[in-house]
Amino acid sequence: ENYIFGKFDTFCKRLDRIVDVLNTIESLSGLQNIRVEGLEPIVVKYRSVVDAIKKKSYDLLDHRKPDFDNDYNEFKSQIEYIQAQLQLFIDSWFR
């Protein structure tokens, strides 16, 4: 019983991470439509991060393999960097 529910919990956590990736991509997708001088490097970085996660060929739903977990952590790290760069860019407009 514990084994089955443990696997179910692990699978649910995987689904939460997949939803987080999709929500993050959707929430930042508007960056590509903004035409402001100096924003292009951030947009290029965003596109490369999204392209990298989309090109993964393994089964995202196979919670027994850690490939997605490693890529998820890298994705989150790169998104945090993009968000920090975006914040610095916005702050520079108000100095």
C-alpha cells in the first residue's frame, strides 16, 4: 500500500513540475512581442531556455527516471536568472 501511494505521490509531484514549466513558459512568452531597446539579450536567453526544454526526447511522465528532474532544476535556475536580468533592465529605466 505504501509502495503504491509513494509512486502515486512521486507521479503527482512530476505532474506539478510539468505544469510549473508550462505556466512559466506561458507567463514569460509575452517577452517575445516587446520591442524595447536593450531587451533583446533577455529575449534571446528566454528563447534558448524554452527551446532546450522543448527538445528533450524522454518521456516526461516517467517519474522513475531523474532526467526531467535535473532538467527542471536547470530550467528553474535559468528562469530565475532571466527574471533577475529583467528586473535589472526595468530598474535601469527608473534611475
